[in-house]
Amino acid sequence: QHFSFRTYLPEKRHRAGALIFCALFLIGVFGPAYVQREQRGGNPLGAEIVEVRGTSMSPFLPPGTKLMLARDYYASHAVEKGDIVAYDYRGNPGAPIVKQVYAVPRDSFALVKNGSGYNILVNNAVIKNHEGISYRIPSANARMLTLYAASYPILPPDTYLILGESPEGSLDSTRFGLVSTKDIMGKVLVRDF
């Protein structure tokens, strides 16, 4: 799921509402830290509004969806299971991908054979996408994850499993393996801008 980094400026009638929403959201969630950084004249979380390009997170995040990317969020917060993140995939420089975090450090991680594919288990439960469909990775596409599952039955520090919406996998951890915080560019906040 790619998105552009051009700043999105909503129609004039929505611009003020979007800015007020963003300011109230950031103050409410981040309190004094937001106010302090804003008083120094900076953007508190490196936040910007971006647009989804691609279909790997559809139907949850269809193409054209406007999102807020908080680039500096993880400088002061831990990556958590369920977070939607922008990942700097080296195979696609300049066009980060957006995925959901399904496993975090200290979670158990395994693949279990299911017919001609594999289900992904996190903490001994088969994981599912937003539509409630179990991830079932075809055997031919599961080589990367089988190597990681064999090496890391418990995710080590600073290691995450990130996936798109496709139950068969997409350009996500099923293709490039587990990821590190250093390659997570920020938290994606899903809001209607």
C-alpha cells in the first residue's frame, strides 16, 4: 500500500475543520509534550496528511484514502500490536508502504501447514485481517516467513510482523520478513480528513 508524500490540502471549506481536528487530536492524545514542541515552533510529531496509493490494504484503506502520518510518533512511543504504520521498504525507495502490526517483541510466532499453504499464528492464535479472514500464505510464498518462524519462535526486541489485508500476503512481512523499528517511518492515523 503506497502513498504519496505530497501534502494534501483539502478543499477550503474542509481545511479549517481538518486543522482544528488535528490540533485537538494531538493536544488530547499527547498533552503537554505537544504544546511544548508547538511552542518551540516545530511540528510535534512530524505529522503530515498523505494519500493511499495501491490496494494491499483494501478494503480497510482503499486507494485515495487520506491519512495522517505522524513521523516522529515512535520517538516517544512503543510500536504496539494493531498499529497502522508506514514502513520504509528498501525495494521501493521514496514510496513507503502502509501495513498493520500483528506481532511485537515477546509474542510467539509460528506457521502451521494448512493444505497447500500456511496459517500465521501469533500467541498460538491464527491471525485474521479486518474482514475476519485468516491469513493463509501459499507454500510458494511462505519461504521467508518459514525461515523467520524457525529462527524466532518468540519475536526478539525491536522486531515486528507487519501485514497488508490480503489473506495470501502482499508486499509485507510475507515477502520481506520481520521488520525493525528503524525502518518504521511513523504511525498512520486513520481519520476522515
